Amino acid sequence: MKCNDRIFGLLMLVLAVAYGWGATQFPVPFGGGEGIGPETFPTLLAVVLALSSLYLIVKPDPGSKWPPMRTGLELLIAVVVLIAYVLLLQPLGFIITTTLAVGTLCWRMGAAPIRAYVTGLIAGIVVYFLFTIGLDLSLPLGVLSVLEGS
Amino acid sequence: METLGYLIDGFGVALAPHNLMFALIGAFLGTLIGALPGLGPANGVAILIPLAFTLGLPPETALIMLTSVYAGAMYGGRISSILLNIPGDEPAMMTCLDGYPMAQKGKAAEALAISAIASFMGSLIATIGLILLAPLLAKFALTFGPAEYFALFVLAFATLGGITGKNPVKTILAAAIGLMIATVGIDNTGTQRYTFGVLELYEGVDFIIAIVGLFAISELMFFIEDRAGGGKGPMKVNKLTLSWKEIGSIFPTTLRGGVLGFISGVLPGAGASLGSFISYTLEKKILGSKGHFGEGDPRGVAAPEAGNNGASSGALVPMLTLGVPGSGTTAVLLALLISMNITPGPMMFTQNADIVWGVIAALLVGNFLLLLLNIPLVGIFVKLLSVPPKYLLPIVTMVAFVGIYSISNSAFDLYFMVAFGVAGYILRKLEIPLVPIILGLLLGPEMEKNLGHALTISDGDWSVLWSSGLSITLWALAIIGLVLPVVVGPILRRRMKAAQENVG
């Protein structure tokens, strides 16, 4: 599994070159001529990163195993859940999205589905009131805001 | 004697009722964080930072709360070592050696109480050491010029991997990545760097988002991968029967452990792992055949705990006096300082004396609180320990999200945090350490500023960076710090492992 470090080293080398090239593109600051310009430090970093990634390519460590496909899928689900959480936070409101997100994560981590979503619901409600009443912060109420008027 | 005066003022700050209350909350949360599976101290403190902001706490209160969390996490870490033989983090490994056998013999309560007392002694000794050493070091650090500071930052990165670290090249690589992220944004000459025209990047990358993402979210992903969500069965703790004689018998051990721990905490790169390891092995050597180490000797529990806690207070010395943290958790505390607009370093002792001494006094106060909390309330912590991570981690992740969201109210920051989490997972898989990345993010601006000043003074001559005796010493130490782990690291790791296997 030595290719882990090799691939990563290669990617970092590309990053170092791109980053270093980026540094040469900075406009000269107004009234320049000081000991150090905006490009000096980044150039130094690009060199350090390039050298250390070259070392990784030449002398990689035996890497750890990547998860099998199934676990990889679980990880992907978790990331999708987190992104969806951010996406839906405003429109659906905090309590509903938290119920869904925490519930799904608990369920995928091995909890029974009903218990998982109940945990999510309780966590959502408790955290919501803790933040809005206890800490006086506003969290989006989303579609539940219709209840507020009544 | 002016130190004493400052310290008394510090107590005035720390003992103010609201500060005392937050210290108590912090100590309680900290012990929980330390005890819960999958929540390291750095992680826990990072999640609590946004909360400290949203509460609108003044800087000294926020710092007092989070140092209490820090101290508490060290206390909490031992609970799972003793009861489950699962060390919460590396320094807690040595506590397993005698703690778990004691628990198996039905002396879990005694082991927990002894470790609490040893932790208390270790922290107490180290805090006294901190009080004596920190002002001296701060005064000395005032003589540092920009070139020395630049060398010091390099030293901090070089020794961050610690003596037990694996591949120093990966530490350098991680540091470079962190520093590169720190250059994103508008620099002090007004030049936009690596912003790609994205408005949210103009102010740079917020390191709190990076820290929470890298630590908390990658931790969640690791748990999913290991399918370790099941948790452990409930545990029983017997009734405590501990005589003063037994406490007296561990007293010399805790004294030695605390001093050794403090020294290894202050030294760059040594850290808490080495502190607990040295304390344990030394204790074994001193007592030799008189002890029954590895079979549940109380002194085998006391030594590493005193060492571990001594080291964690000792690690605050370089963080407070030089602004250079030596561990992940102190790096997170540094993040808090910077985001409260307090520049850590020697100037802090003169400019923000009330905060510094308030925090130091809070360490002492927090220590007493922790001892009081830990002996009677240990049952509660043990119960909470059996909450399975499959429920706990998703909730903790959500709290982290809410914390970040409530400071910025921006979805962009949250996406960014998820991205950092995924990156953190991949980097950990590749065995790239995350702490240098955080430190790079934190120290990047200061490092560049000092490089700039040094080069401005010397009119662009780079040799200024290694022209004074002090800076040469710092560079030399940095090189030793990088090379030594390659030589000594494998031996130390093997020994720690061997000690572990002898018992298990």
C-alpha cells in the first residue's frame, strides 16, 4: 500500500507548484521595496512543501488500508447527510433537520431506526430551547414557524 | 515577590462568583469530555470555543472555563483507562498498566480515587512550577528579536511531532499545509492572496472552523469506519474504602511524578506521553522489588497520572510565555486567545496581567474543584461513559454545527467545516498529523510578520535569521527535535508497547 503516500506526495507537489506559481502573480504592492513582499513567505512555503512531498514520493511509508466499498459508502452517506443538513437548515428549520440528520447518523452507526430518530428529535428540541431560551441565540425555526403565531 | 502580588490579584479574578461558576462548569464538562469515548481533549475544547463566544463571555471568563475544561479532560481520561483498559489518549496508556488490574481485583473505586489524588498532586506541583517559571521565561523572551521568534516558531513545528512521533517529513508537510492555509486572505500590504475572488475568503480561513472540522468531523467518520458505535456494557464500581495511610503511601510517588511531568511538559516536544512514561518507569526502578507493578500497585496508578497531569500544566508554560503551544490542546487554547484579540507571548504578562494570572489562579482553583468533583461524583461519570458513541457522536457533531453557525450565521462556514472534516479524515488515514496544520494556521500570520521584520531590519539579508547565538541555538534544537524522534522514537514506542504487553 505504498502508493497512498506516493499519490498524496504527487498531489501535494502539484499543489506546491500551483501555489508557488500563484505567488509570482501577486501585483507589486503600492510603495513596495520593503524587505519582504506578499510573495516571499508563500514562495518559501511552496519550496518546503515541494521538498517534503518529493521525499514522500521517493520514500513512502507503508500506508494504512482504505475502507472496503461498503464502509466507503457509509462514509459517503455521512458526508451527504452533513451537507444536506446545512442545505436544509434554513428552509426546514433547526428541529426538523436535526431530527433527520442526527437520526440518520445514529441509525447508520448501528442504532435501531426508531430509537435513532427519537434521539434526534429529543436532541433537536433540547438543543433548540437551550440555544434560543438559555443562550438567547436565534436558530432558524423554518416550517415550524407557523406554530409560533398561534 | 511581585509574582505573589499578581497571583493574589489573579485569585481575585478566579474567585469572582461568575468565574468560579464557569470554572465549575468547565471542570465538569472537561471530565466528561475526557471520559467519553471518541472525544479527545483537543476535540472537546475546540467544540466548546464557539459556545464560549456565543455566551458572550469576557476573555478571562472564557479562558478560565476552557482551562478548566483542559484540566478536567486530563482527569477524565483516566476513567476509561482504569475501568475498560482503553486509554482515552496516548498519555493515559501507562495508567492502564496498573489501573485495570486494580479494577479487576474489585478495587476500581480505589484506583479511581488514587488517580484523582495523583492527578491533583501532579497538577498542583506543575502549577506551582508554572507560577515560578513563567514570569522568568516571559522576561527572558522579551529579549527575543524577530529573527529569534522566527527560529522559535520553526522549533515549535519541529518538535510538535514529539519524541514518539513517526515520520518527521509528514510533520513538516502538515505544517506547510497549515501555513499555506493561513496565507489565504488579504495580507497586511492589502494584497489578495489565494482568495480566487471569493468574498468569504477575503478575511482568511477561520481557524475555529478548521479545528472543529478537522477534529470533530473526522472523528465521526473514523467511528463510522470502525463500526465502533456499539459502546461498552455498563460498569460497576465498588464502594470506596481508602485509608489515609494508603493515600500517604502514594504521596512520594505523586511528588516525583508531578515534577518529572512538569519538566517534560515544559520541554518542547516531550509532552504528556513521555511524562507519564518516565514517571512510571522511574517509579518502577526506585521501588524495584518492593512494588508489584503491573499487578495493580496503587503507585503504578499514581505515578503516570501525576506525570500526565504535571505535563499538561507544564505545557501551558511555553504557550503562555512564548505564544508557542507544545500540544494539540494547548494549540486550541492558543486559538481561543488569538480569537479574543489577545496576543500571546511575553507581552501578555505585562499587558494582560489580569488575564494571565487569573488563568493561572483558575488552574489552582479548578484543580481543587476537580478533586472535589471527581471523588464523590465518579459514579455519574462512569454511567455517562456507557452511553454508546452511536448516539453520542451525532449529537456532538450537531452541537459543533450549531456552535459554528451561531457565531457566523453563514452556511458557507458550515460547508467549509464539512470539507475540513473530509480532508481531516483523509489526512489521518495517510498518517499526516493534524496538529501541525492547526498550529500552522494559528502561527502563520505571526511567523510571516516576524520574517518580514527580520528581513526589513537586515535589508533583505536572509542570514539575519541565524546570526545571533540565541537563534542558532533555537535552529540547532529544531534540527535535533526533527532528527531525534527518528532515532529514539522507535525504541521508546517499542518499550511502551512492551510494557503494555507484559501486563495484558
